[in-house]
Amino acid sequence: MSDNILEVRDIHTFIGQFHILEGVSVSVPSGAITVLLGRNGAGKTTTLRSIMGLNQVTQGDISYMNGSLVGKNAHKIAQLGIGYVPEHRAIFKELSVRENLQIAARKKGDLENNLDFVFELFPDLKRLIELPGGNLSGGQQQMLAIARALVPDNGLLLIDEPSEGLAPIIIQQLIAAIRTLAANKTVLLVEQNFRVASLLADYFVIIDDGHSVASGSMADLHKEHELVQRYLGVA
Amino acid sequence: MGTNFFGGKRDAWLLVIGMFVAVLVFALFTSDFNLSSFAITLVSGLFQGMLLFLVASGLSLVFGLMDILNFAQGAYFMVGAYLAYDLQHATGVFNITEAVPDPNIRFIIGVLVALFVGAVLGWVLERWLLRPLYDRPLFQLVLTFGVSIIMLEGIRNIWNTTPYSWTDLFAIREAEFTLFGQAFSMYRLFVIGIGILLIIGIALLLRRTRLGIIVRAGVEDPEMVSALGINVRVVFTLVFTLGCAVAAFGGAIAAPFLGATISLGSTFLIQAIAVIVLGGLGSYEGTAVGSIIVGLALAAMQQFSIGVNIPVLATITPMLLLVIVLLVRPQGLFGEAR
Amino acid sequence: MAQTRPISANAPARSANAQNVSFVASLRENWLYWLILIVLVLFPFIIGWLSGDSPFGTPRGDRMVMRGESVYAQSVLINIFALSVLVMSYNLMFGFTGVISFGHALFFGLGGYLMGIILEFGGMDPNIGLIVALVVVLVVTGILGFIVGIVSLRLRGIYFAIFTLAIAEMGWLFFRGLSITNGEDGLNVASLPEWLDPARNRIMVYYVGLALFVLTFVLIRRLVNSPVGSVFQAIRENEERAQVLGYNTLHYKLFSITVAGMLAGLAGMLLAIMNKEARPEILNVSVTVDALLMTIIGGVGTFTGPVIGASGLHLLDTFLREAVVTIGPITIDIGERWTLILGFIFVLVVLIFPYGMVGTWQRLRMRFKRSK
Ligand SMILES: Nc1ncnc2c1ncn2[C@@H]1O[C@H](COP(=O)(O)OP(=O)(O)OP(=O)(O)O)[C@@H](O)[C@H]1O
Ligand SMILES: [Mg+2]
């Protein structure tokens, strides 16, 4: 229990009047990559947003490094060392690549200390540094979105569908990058592409219709054909 | 539908240059190609444009960032005008003419007090009235209406409804400069200069400082800004407060020419709304360029409408310009195409 | 109107028997509305009976002078009718279809001005003039609504709202500067037919106003409860989804904006008849603002909210404008501070009733019922 950096316990979340999450539990062991699996609309994004404080949790508890996150504002949660990479590569299109990285710095030196690492992971960004984010290609935007979460010293990264809509070769690069960064960070990933998920993740949690229905180690999941078939629709 | 033709940002600038040329040519034409009356139009157009900018800039930043159309902005302009007038003259509520006999210093005091009061009132409105209504934008709109009524009535109760016209003279109002053989009060140049300084200053603030980067990011996606660990609400309050302060400041420096009247606020508000929509909501350069274009067009039309004796022409100019721009380019000059 | 696919199936009752049953059912369901209608029909006489003043005015020589409690009360209600129709029409467009316009004053003002111009300068018999005016107002506001509606294809949300604001402001500035209607002083409408002259026959104006009010209420209720109305609401909730479902949302928006514009024109006509004048103020943004505020305060997207918002604020306005309150040694002249109080009312209502008065009430009742 104590080596789980993040512990989501049976949370319920409403969006407006809709009861979207009706009991989701996720354990995220520190130092590993955990993936949230589930169909479209299952509630994966909402789970990440609930952790981040962007959606209001009405029941249940989320504890991060032994402190509760429920009821905290998003900016407070981020300051605890959680980086969020939202779906659809939500970078700031009007801001230059440099400004996109600058804005993420939480204290002096953040950018300077981590910029080399970022450029090592995503060498492309170095030459694009003055370009507006909106001019970047889809893959480059995804890299920027991840890079942005690496500027401050975050212990945990929440990454939502990084491979969505990208070419296979770009996905290869991303997988490599996420592997590298996971060497000293914990990652909670949402990934629809089962192959990508298998390559990256150590643990999985399956979410279906607002409930977490199964979890375990990724290696075991390959044997559970029935589970995979039922909830993910992949053979 | 021809939307693509004017699609990108380069086309926006082309359109802007086209409009500038058209307005200037029209101004030349209405002044019968007489340079000294053209100078009048030019100076008065820039003067009005800068005053518009002072109201519109806050309106535009606040709308871009928080999606609130602050209908009380005009009232802040008026508060500024009344305060500056009052502190300058022996009439009114506060009389400091004896304590501060130098009219120049009184003017500076008036402007500073207006700035300060505008900021305080702006802070109160955002922090204590708008913030609880954060998820209900429509109610925020109603609330700003209510507040503008309260402020207007407050002014009415404090200063009565009689229009005040500025009588006190101070150095830069008396000094003159000439352009194309036409003499103007130095004060107009002063206001134009302040306007240009503010346009550049705010642009630098937005481009070069961390606060500016946060504001620009917040215009796009405030939620993501908070997910990066930034307390976006504080930024909202700050920008709102600054916007109101700048509007009150605008009223204060407009007062020596426009005086202090009860209808000042609503006129400027409606014109400023036209400006920010014409420029493209949420776009700072759109607001700056839009203010100047509308100011110049207004001045040219004022000249023209005197000639043909149809005074309505001048007053409808901002609206007409807005309607035309929206029909050609539905997102305004620099707005995001949706 | 375009072909509609009903979202909520309302099987129309066909047989006479079924109709009878549904009539009784509707009577039971709507008894409060019927009661209010009866009270409103009898209202001039009730006030007349209570105060002892005739509902037809005070006879002086061979004609009636419009004096007395009943006649005065009628004029208050006529104003409320005109205002309610305006606000209901605004709510049709804004509350039920989700189209925000800041230019509703244009339709309202045009109703008054067109009628005034036709009656004063048409040189027709007043009765014929009135009919011509009615037709012209409906046609012009209808066409204008249609054109403005077409623009809503290209302009969305706040851009559309400000576009309509600009158009309406131009209308206001135009009529304020127009010399044949006496510019800022406004146009006196003296050539009303005698039977509809509020200075002679107030009670007829009252019943015409009541009829317009009731018809508008019923029309909007019918419309919103019809399949067309469900599409309106679908557009309000999410226009793109309504499009995906196969509705040509432009047609529906056009329809809603056009009907709202025509109703506002009629409301403007009624007010001009009552005041016997058309002043530029009826074209001012403040008319739109009032409509918007009354809708929001009453309850956006409810049937009774606009009426409650309109009558509530107008009644407060009428009675507080002249009121002087004395509490012990302090005398407060409310009339002098009325506008200030109005500002505070806006602020307070917004902070206290998160969904408007009717909306908040409905929610509270629902919660109460559920918990029982
Ligand atoms: N603003 C909203 N209003 C109403 N329902 C919403 C809203 N946002 C999301 N939902 C619903 O919540 C459910 C979960 O959404 P969520 O985005 O978490 O799914 P997801 O698992 O991330 O799906 P995907 O794989 O498509 O990204 C969906 O059924 C969605 O329709
Ligand atoms: Mg998702």
C-alpha cells in the first residue's frame, strides 16, 4: 500500500447533472507506468480530470503521497508535483514553443534545469523553439504537451491518449520517450491503442461505464483473453 | 462563402491596411483635400481612438480571459471623469484648490485618484460579486448591468445630473502645437501620446512578462493554465482590476475635453463593444487597431456629416463599421475563425 | 416550415369525445391559468367595484374623462401586457432556442414607429389605417427578423448578439435624428380610431392588450410544446448535435427569431397605442436590456418566468417611483432612489435566485417532491 504514490478510492464524479464516475478505484505504484484502459466514453479522461481537480469529486477519496487531493483546486494539486498532459494535445496555440515551456515553470531554475533533458527526449523542439504552438504538426504538439509537463519537477505524470491520431513512426518515438522519462517518474497513462499500452505499461486498470472493473499487472492481462475481449474489444 | 479568402492573419493585416487607407482617403475627401482641415480630422480621430482604446482594452482582455462582457466598464470611465473634474475645480464635492493651488499638480492628483478608485471598485466587483457567479456567465452579465446602474446612480447622487464642462486651465491644455498649419491644443497630443504608450506598454506586458504569457494562455484555455499550477483566479482578479483602473484613467484624461456628463459612460461603452468585436474578441492587436480605425472613421464622418448636414451619420459610424466587418469576416478582424 | 421529426411524440386527439376529455383534463391541469384569465377579464370591474370609480372613466359633459382608480389600474396592466409580450417573445428566442440577441428593441420600436407613421401620415381612415399598420408591422418585423435570422447562419453566439446590438443602435440613432418624427421628442400618435383611443376608451385598449397577452402566452406554449419546440430546445442544448440528428437548425432558428420579432413588434404597437406616442426610447438598448433582465430574473426558458419578471419589475417601478417611506425619524424618498434600488434588486436577485425566480422555485419544488 505504502509504495503506491497515488491511491484513488471509489470516487464518484458528476459533470453538470450527469453521474459520470460511479465508483472508480485506481492504485498507482510509484516508479511504474499504469495504464487506464476502456472503451470510448468509459470515463478515463474524467478519472484523470478528477485527480487533477478539474472535475468535482463528490464521494470517495484520492490520496497522493499520503495527502488527500479531494476538494483541492487544480493549481494546488499541480503544485504538489503532478503534471497533466490532456487529450487532444491541448497546448497553447498562440504561444511560442518557448513560452509554452516557460509558463509551466513553477519556480526559478525549473526551465534551465530541465531544458536539456527535454531536448534530449524531443530534439525537434529545439529548432521549433520560436514557432507558435499552433504551427506545429500533431506529433510535435504532443511532444510539446509532454515536454511542458517535464519542465517542473513533477513526480507523477497523467498522460491522456498520447498516441491518438499519430503516425506509427511518431508513436515509436513517443513510446521511446515515455519509457525514458518513466525511468525517474511515475506515470498514469490513458491509452486506447492496446499495442502501445502493452509496450509501455507495467500495470493496468480497466474502466467501464464509470466503474473500475479490473486491475492487475500488464503481463497477466495478456492471458486474460476473455477480459480483454469483453471490455476492450481487442482480440 | 468567401471565408477562406480573408482567412489567415496576414489577410487580417491586409484588410486592416485597406481600411486605414479607405478611412484616410475618405478623410482627405471630406476635407476637400485641404491639408489643414485634414489635420483636424487626423488629430481628432487619433484622440477619440485613444480614448476608445482606454475603455476597450480592459473590456477586451476581460472578455478574452473570463468570457465576461463587463457592462459596467463605461461606468468606470465616468467615475474617472467625475473624480478628475471634481478634484480640479472648486465646485463639486471635494475642493482641494486651496490646499493645492497649482492646477497642474491638481490634474495629476485627479488622474491618480481616478486610477486608484477605479482599481479598488474593479477589485470589489470581481472579487466579491462576480466570482461567486463563476459558472453562470449570464448572471455575471446581469450583475454587471446591475452594478453599472448602481454606479450611475451613485454618481447622480454625489454629483447631480448637471453636465460639467472643464474650465480650469493647466499647462498642457494651454500649450499649442501646429500640424499642416493648423493649431491644436497640446493636450490632444498628450492624450494621443499616452494612448500610444499604453498600447505599446500593454503589448510588451503581454509579450515579455510571465504575467503576460499567463494572460495570453488563459485567453486560450484557463483550465489548462490552472492545471500547470497557476492560480488563474488571481490572474482574473488582477486583469479585471487593471481593466477597470485603465478605464477610470481614460475617463480622467478625457475629462478636460469632454467634461463630465451622465451619458459619457454609455456612449463609450457601446462604441468600445463595437471596437472589440470588430477587432476580434480576445485579440489584443484587434482591439488596438480597431480603436484607431473607429476613432479615425468617426472623426472623418463627423466632418462629413457637418458638410451634408446629416448628424446621424457620425453617430452610427462605429456600428456601421462593425456590421460591415462582421458580414465580411464573421470572427472580426483578428478573431479566431470558428 | 421544414419537415419535422417529433422528438416527443404528441399524438393528437382526434375524436370529439377525446377532445372533450382532453379539455377537462387541461382545465384541471391549467386551472390556475384559467382563474387568472377570469380575474384579468373582470379586473377593470373588480377595481371599479372596490374603489367605486367606474371602469369606463368619469363622465364629464357628453364624454368620458379617464380618471379614477379602475382606469388608472387598467393603464398599469396595459403596460404590463405590452412588456410581458415583449419579454415572452425574447424568451422564445433566447430561453427556448438559445439565441442571444441584443437587438430586440429594434422590433419593439419599429412596431410603435411604423404604426405612428402610418396613422399620422397615411391620410387614411383611422380604422383602415390601424389594419394597414397591423399588417405592415407584422410584415416588416417578420422580414427583418428573417434577415437577421439569416445572419445568424454566419455569426454565432456573442458575435451575433453584438451584431444585432449594432443594427438596433443604428435604428435608435436613426429615429432619434429623423425630423419627420420630431427626433428626440418623438411622434405624437393622435389619429387613433376612437374606439381604441386610450384617452376615451381605455377599457377597449385594456381588452385588446389582454387579448394580445393571452394569445402570445398560448401561442408560445403551444409552439414550445410542439415538435418544433423540441427542436428549438435541442438547438439550445447543443446546436451541433441537433444538426447531426438531421435537423436543419437554420430553419428553426429563423422561425424562432422571426416569430419573436413579430411578437415584439405587436408589443411595441400596443405600447404606442397606450402612450399615444412613439419616442426614440422604445428603440434604445435599454429596452433589450430590460427584456433580457426580466427574462433572466423571472426564469429563462420557463413559460411564466417572463410574465412574472415583467410584471414584478413594472409593478415595483410603478409603486416605488412615487413612494416615500418613513421609518421613525428617517424619511426615505424611494422615488428619488428608485433606479438605485433597481440596481440593487438586480444584484441581489442574481445572487439569491441562481435560476431566476420561477426556475429556482421549480427546482426547489422538485427537490422537495423527491425527498418526500
Ligand atoms: N461536459 C459533459 N457533459 C455531459 N457528459 C459528459 C461531458 N463530458 C464527458 N461526458 C460523458 O462522460 C463520459 C466519460 O467521458 P470521458 O471523456 O471520461 O471518456 P473517455 O473514457 O476518456 O473516452 P475517450 O476514450 O473517447 O476519450 C462519456 O460518456 C461522456 O459522454
Ligand atoms: Mg478521453
